[in-house]
Amino acid sequence: MKEVLMALFAGLLVGMLFKFLKLPLPAPPVFSAVVGVFGVYFGGVLLEWIMKFFQH
């Protein structure tokens, strides 16, 4: 959980810095793109869990 909070804090700082410098945000402009990234990550985690479950 600590890593998640640190990543969120770092992301907030980067977002604020980019806005302050009037630069485009270094992130997908659409929420669905962000959800897609989470889907890819959790799909990998889920497959890893399933493979461990069936190997034992």
C-alpha cells in the first residue's frame, strides 16, 4: 500500500509541475485509456495467479 500511495503522490507532483510549466500532461488524455492500462496490468496479475493455482 505504501508503494501505491508514493506512486500517487509522485504522479500528483508531476501533474502539478507540468501544469505549472504549461506543458501537456504526460498521461493519456482519456480516462478509458487509463482504465485500459490497469486492465493490462491486472490481466497479467490474474494470469500469474491462475497459473500458480493450477501448478500446485
